[in-house]
Amino acid sequence: MAHIEIYKIKGRKYRYEINNYRVGKKVKHKKKYLGPVDPINNRKNPNAGRKPVIFIREIKDEEIKILEIAKKSNDAFTRDRAKILFLSSQKNSSKQIAAKLTFDERKVRTAIKTFNLQGLQSLQRRKAPGAIPKFTPTIKQGILMHFSKEPRSFGEAFSTWTLPRFRKHLIEYNVVDNISIEQLRQIIYQAGGKLKRSKRWQYSPDKEFGKKNNE
């Protein structure tokens, strides 16, 4: 006849099934291990410890068009992310997407989470962190503020800015320590500013300059 017995070993309780049987005049016992009474890995929630299944948010019509283009991009990063997002929109799990595209599952989950937070911006690879930009928004604002004023308001002898003149002016007024002509051009053009070509004749604060020049 079989029955269950509980044994305590090193402070923990374990269950055994005991079968009694007779051999001649002797009664012998056969034990069968059934496991601990309170399993260590026993969880109330069977899904505890598992990563939650995530999908991308609902994508808009205009986003679908951009993702279609991104799937054919020459940039591998953009192309891979677009493929991941499309498969996720079809309710494929991260594990299924990783298997179909032969990607690491962590890469898939990152792409989905980033899209849900940043939208289409997530299709562009972020630049690696590096040196702090030399020309901060505050410095650029100062450059444009000086550019918006006429040279004569700073006591200059000319009425229009040129790149070389303006560069020299900014350094003299300690707006920047140094700046290339091309960097200056880009900052002004990006703000919608325009520079006139340098004139061939010169200005002078001398009131008799015109008369002397004619002579």
C-alpha cells in the first residue's frame, strides 16, 4: 500500500511516496521522491519574470508612407527599423520579428520602444556623444543679434556687413573667440539672413574723404 510521508532536510520539507511490500516474512519500503512541499520557484503569477509583449502604437497614414520609403533606404539602420515597425504593426511579437529578420530580440524591442516615444525620428541613428558644440544656441543668438544691426550703430565706417568684416567685428566684441567664414555663413543662412557682396570702394570716417577721393 502506498502513502505520502514528509521528511525535513536542512530546514526544508520534502514529500515522498512510500510503497510497502513484503519479501518473505520481512516488510520493505520503496521511496519515490515527489518534490518539495513549498517549491522555491513557485509563483502565483505564471508569467512572472517574462518580458511583456510590446507592439508599436497605431501608425498614421502619413507615417505609413514614410515607413514604406524607409524600408528601401540605403541606410541599413533606417531600413532595419522600418521593417521591424511594419512587422510589429501586424501584431508579430518581438521574438517572432527577431526570428523572421534574424535580428537580436533586444534590437527589436529597442526599435519599438523608441518609435513609441519619438515617432519617425527614431528612424535616424543618433549621433554618438562627443565634444560639446562650440557654437551653442546662446552664442548663435548673439551672432544674429549683432548681424541684425547696422554696422554704423557700432561705430563702424561702413553701412553693410560682409563676411570678413562681420567675422572681425564678432571677435573684437568678444562674441566668439574665433570662427571660420564658412561657419559664420551657415549660421546666418540657416536663420534666413543674407549678406551683400563687398563693395569695391571703401568708407572712411573722414568727413573730407569724398572730396579728397575726387581730387
